[in-house]
Amino acid sequence: MARGRVKIDSSVAHSARVWDYWLGGRDNYASDREAGEQIRQVLPDVVEAARVDRAFLIRAVRHLVDEAGIRQFLDIGTGLPTANNTHEVAQAAAPESRIVYVDNDPIVLAHARALLVGSPLGATDYIDADAHDPETILRVAAETLDFSRPVGIMMLGVVQFIMDDDAAQAIVKRLVDAAPSGSHLAVAHPISGVSAPLEEAVRLWNQTGSAPQALRTPAQIAAFFDGLELLEPGVVPCPQWRPDPAATDLDVAPWRVCAVGRKP
């Protein structure tokens, strides 16, 4: 069930709508397009980063369904619906899969109905909630997901919006702690210290965007997987996580890394 609370503010750029703009979508406002173009001017490969991030999601979900037997997903920071959403990928392989999406943008809420069209054998739900509030996420998600069975926790492009390092660690840990053995965590996150254009793009975003974001080192991102079994190849640029054999984009956006870990 979709739940809404917040009025749309079209005057301030929102990450989900800017991401939609970069991917060629239409669910964005002038403020989003202006911010998106400003960032693209200093970080030209940001559009490619959006594409390889989605490709990583597809590969990760397929792995979790086909190899790990996961049939439940908690996708936090889902953004606006595009092709190959988590429920589409999961339910194509296992129609009984159950997916809960979490985001806090009113435009995403307005499109929740599209997200909720899934396999009749499975279930999809949408929670209007903030990543800073894991207790609400877990409480409402439990209406759709069975937390006594393994869950795939997808946090792609959302952890960087939890600015405080200790809070980010605590929130990710709380979510993982709520899931049983056999559950998996997937994270995608931009990293510091490798791209001056990225540093400038984040500085620009933090001046005008609806929510600031932080860069972190690969070691800090690996720390989100403390206590988990980090799957090969570890923390790597998104195109390099178990790429398809014919992939030709392995060097795209090296500043955006990802990883998947399994809870023992």
C-alpha cells in the first residue's frame, strides 16, 4: 500500500528527479534539469554512472534470485520507476518474489501505482519513508515481507544521503540485524579521493539540492559489510561487479563503487 505525506516542492532539485532526468525520463522539473545540467557540466560521465548503477542492480538481483534463492527484497531509495525495476527483475525469474520499495519523494509516491504492478503470484509495496528512519521502514515492510526468511536489502545511491558516518553505519547495521541468516546487502556509493570533478559536483549539489550527500572511501563502504561475507569481487566500480561477458563499459565512472554481502 502506498502512503503519502509530503507536498511536492518543484523549486528545489531532488535526487530522484535529477536521476530521472539523466536517464532520459520526463518526471522532473526545471530545478531538477538545471541542477542535472550543472552537475553534468563538471562531471560528464554522471549519465553513464546512472546507467551502470541500474545495470549493477539488475545483475545483483539476478544473482540473489538465481544463486542465493532470495525471494524477498527491501529496496530503499528506489527512485522513479524506469525499466528493470527490482520487482521486474526478481519476478521475471521467480514470480512469487515479494518486494517493498522505500522512498520519500512525492513524485515517486505518485508513481507508486506503476511500481505496484507486479506478478500476481508475488507482491509489491511502496513505503513513503526516509532512510534515516529504519524503525518505520522495518515496521511497515513487515506487513509485506517475512523477516524470518532471507531478504535482499538494496541500498543503491541512498547511503550517501546519510551524511553522518556513524549514523550511516548504525542505520545499515539496524536493517541487516533485522534480517535472518542468508540475507544479503547490496550498496552502491560514490567514493572520495579519486575524482576532482566528482568532488566539485557534490559541492554544487549540496548548495542547491533537497538533501546533501557525502562521499566516502572504499574502506568506509566496505565497513558497511562488517560481519557479512563480502561476495567476490568485493568493493569495485559498478561495471566491474560480475560483469556480463560481453560488457565493454568496465572503466565507466570508476568513482561509483558497489558491493554485495551475505549474512552468515
